[in-house]
Amino acid sequence: MNKFVPFICCFLFYTNTYSQQMGSGNANSSVTDSSAAFSNRPPEFAIIPEPVSLMKTSGSYILPDNVLILASADMKQVVDYLQEKISVSTGKFISAYGNTPAAGMIKLILNSKANPAIGNEGYQLSVTPAVITIRANKMSGLFYGVQTLLQLFPKEIESTELVKDIDWKIPCVEITDYPRVAWRGLMFDVARHFFTKQEVKQYIDGMVRYKYNILHLHLTDDEGWRIEIKGLPKLTEVGAWNVKKTGEFGYFSTPGPDEPRTYGGFYTQDDIRELVKYAKDRFVDILPEIDVPGHSLAVIASYPELSCTPGAENYRVRSGEKIMDWSHGAPPIAMVDNTLCPASEKVYSFLDTVITQVAALFPFEYIHMGGDEAPENFWQKSDAVKALMQREKLTDMHQVQGYFEKRVLQIVESKGKKFMGWDEILNGDIPTSAAIMSWRSSNFGIDASREKHEVVMTPQTNVYLDLMQGDPVTEPKVYNTVLLGKAYEFDPIPAGADPKYIKGGQANLWTEQVYNIRQAEYMTWPRGFAIAEDLWSPKEKKNWTNFIGKMELHFKRLEQAEIKYAPSVYDPMFKASRAADRQLMVELTTQIDGLDIYYSFDNSFPDRFYPKYTDKLAVPKDASQMRVITYRGKNPIGRMITISVDELNRRAGKR
């Protein structure tokens, strides 16, 4: 879901979710071995995503002190990227565009006659002792070949400073590679918490390592409007700012009138142009999202006349206080009206102004206009909406939103762009020219593809990166989990879909509980590794055990690059239950095998000389907490985890 659901579920739900995820078979046969023992021997090649074909040949290539990149002048953006990546960590002198071949050179070649087997983004990489050659049909293919080349080098190639005394050697290989799907996206929510221009660039740098090519920026929501619109200054003077709060989003106290609204920010139009260019230089398109008609409290706080509801002039940009009641499911019951008025012509004039400028700023062919989770209770009471329904012969709120979506689609298409929305827009008989981003489940995307809508698959069950990736005691608590193995199961072209209309897939990072770029990285990796492989690699090449080995080596690469990641896959999860005599029992599971779990109930910190977990444990009568840690052999690999007995009792239910 693209919002934070308050805790409508108890911890028993969390426990059940874990047991379901860990115990159920995976749809992809190559992933069913999620409990297979992991070999301590690392894979020989740790390329993520897995290439289509890789053949090791004899010998090794050693990077010379003076490296020539043999390329044409029109390859500058790839050459500049490769020069910087190699020179910073190795200290080697990198020259480019020379005509005279040199030992150890790196050749970039665009095919004079396209190789249909590799398409627009594929490449062929050849490493011999004398030369590295990357061939592609398009510049993007050369760029992705560079990403694979860098992964062949020692992990220190990712260092942000000079590394000495390293043998910059890679094995000789022949690789042919190309993506499974064209749309390989990551969504970054910069509305719930604002991330600076430099932080967005940092996120782009991380995603291109793994051959993602779409950055979906969620630019507007109840908590903030993040893009300058000329002629509508209040959107950023008022709509971009709220009260800084810390704690659990959705449960913050309602801000008082004296609390300063100084937390937030926005991107100027020059900032947007800079980000678009930065992304494009790395072969990433930016998809802008303006989320309407729901999720629009920042708009209404800025321009109350765009609401149907009297008193909207008293609304303020949300700071994380509760504004929705989800206890009855979707759509939610709104406590304040965060929807634009579908019956007001002022709304469509406003959106025309916004979309005109967004279309000019973002060259990507699509504009995402949201459409999700629009509450209906205020519309149901609105005289203006009732009059609209009578005039347009609309029978329910689905049709009211459908009317709105069709009007917005016309505006988007009038600017020469394609309209995209979340799968709720299917409720309103939307034209097939509307592209669908299917988040509630893959079934909505399957149905949409059969109806000839273009579809991007982004099911919350597999690719929502804001969800917990381990036990709730170790994670920022939200309403559900997506474990690494579940992310690796994701199939962007599910059975039953019409593949002709599936553009690809995407992972979404909503940021209600993500306060800074370090936590954004933590939530993205390693699940972002798994989803990259889902989107790029042939389905038959995926292998969970091999992937885990590669993941561990990429953890070391991220450490070199000073990128944060989540080690949650190493930590145990706790399932509490009661025996027939009501004795509290605790069962421990791990996401990967080959780990030993050691525990204590005596408030001390266990190591490998403590009792080793082998089977379900009875919790001692007077214990107040349990501590656990995982080891691989003699080495600690997981974090020291503490869980209270009170928490275990809550999970087990009544005594």
C-alpha cells in the first residue's frame, strides 16, 4: 500500500505472517529451496542481477597503471562514468578516445549492425588478458556492461577513496546479457519525508549498480508538496512544510498552533532539471507522480477552495497524526477531507496548470497521477458531488472517481504524455490508454493486461520496501512484512497475464517510517538486489542459494561504497505459542540456513558457548527477557536481539 496503515493488526498477525512466508512453497521452482543449506564457499562470480550467459575462459586481466578507454566521442557519458569509477579507488591514470591500441585497454563498441539477440539494453562483455571489450547496440547497453565489469573487479573498486596494495585483477570471461523486462523501477517517496537533491542523486547512484532504469518520484502527499509550480506559490510556501515529529508515524500528537512548521522542503524547477539530467546521464528515466484525488491534504492546506468540504481553510499539512480510520478496510474513513473535489472546475484548472509544468520538466513519456485510497465519506455528504452525480448520471463513488480520472487523463494526454495510475483507477471504467501500476496484488495487473492496459507490476506482497524485513522487534514496525525470500519470488510476468501488455515491474519505498537517506538505503538493500534479479535475469537462471552467496559478497561491496544495508536476513524471528498446559513456548526460525542460534534467558549476552537452539523452547517462569544471536561457525553474523517475555506473551495470546 502507498500509505502507512496504523496498527490494525496485533502481533499475532506478525507471527502468522512470518510462519506463512517461511513455510509456504515458492511459486518459482528455483526459489523453493529457500531453506537449503548455504555453502560457506562463496560463488566464483557474484554478478547481480545474474547474466543471461557467462562462460569462464583461461587467464586473468590485470589493470595496468595507465588505462586507455578506446571509445568514440559520442560515448562520453559512459566513458566519464567508467573513468571516475576506476580512477577514484585504483589511482590509475585513465585516458580515453585514443586511436592507438594499448595493452590492457578497455574497448567500448557500438555495433554498426544491431545484434537482435541483445536488444536495446543488452551487451556482450569479453575479458581477455590483453583487453576488455564491451559491445552493445545502444549506449544503455554499454552502460550496463560497465556495471557488470565493475562487479568483476575486487570489492575495493567501490571505495570512495584511494585503496593501496590491491591486485586489480579479474578473471577472463565471455558474457552475453540483456534484460527480461524493459521497466525496472524503484519508487522513492520524497513526500512523506523530504530528501534533498543530493540524497536523490545518491539513491540513483545505488540503483544503477543493479541495472534499474526507472526512478519513480512520489512528489506529493498529505505530508508535503515537493515541486515548485509557477503561479501556485502556496504549494511550496505552505504545502511543503509540517511539524517535525519523532516516533511512530500515524500516532503522533496533533500539532499545536505554536509548533513551528519548518520541517520539509521542495525542489525548484531548476533542481528538477538537474535531477532529470543526472538520472539521464545514468540511463535512468524519472517518472513523476502527483497523487490525486486522495492523498491531497498538502494541496488543500495550500488552496482550501479545491476541497468540497466547508471548513477546509482550517486544515494543515499532515505531520504524522492520525487522519484515517482503517479499521473497516479500504477505502478508509477520513477524519479530515484529504481529497480534491471532483465536482469543482477549479480543481481541473489547477491540475491543468500543474500537469503543464510537470510535463515540460520531465521528458519521460508517462506522468503518474495516483488515484489510490481516495476516501468517500466526505464526497458522500457533498451537495456539489450529489449534483455532479445527477448531472453525469453517476450511481456510486467509484463512478465519481472514474469521472475525475477521465478528466485528468484528458489533461495529461493533451500535454503529449501517457497517463498512469494505481490500480484503483480500474474501478471507474478508465480508457485502455491509461497505464496501470498494480499494487494491491498481481491479480489486478493480470486483469488489466487482459483488458489491454499497459501494466507495471508492483504487488505489495513482494516488492514494498517500507515493510518489515525481519522480526518486528528488530524493525521499524509497520503493518506487514516482505522477507528477502518473498522479494526473490516476485515474477513481473505472472501466469495468466497477457505478456504483451506487461511493461515490467517496480519496488516501492514509502517513507512514513523512513526519516533519512541511511534508513532509505537500509530498507532498499538487499531486497533491491533480489528484485533487480527478478526484473533482469531469465527466470530459469534464478537460484536462491546462489543468490544468497552473491548477496553476502555484495554486502562487502556496499561497505566499501559506504552504503547502508539491512542484515535482517541473518537475524532469527520469534514465534510464540502455548503448550497444552498453557506453558509459554518460543520457536526460532531464520531466513537462511547454515546459521546457529544461541540464546539466554538470564539477561546476559549469549555467544557460541551458550545453549544452542535446536527445538521449540519453554520460557522459564520468572524470565523477563530472551536474548539471541546467530553465528556461522565460530563467527557471529547476526545482531544481538533482545525480546521481552511480555512481548512473547502478547504474541502467544491469552494465558
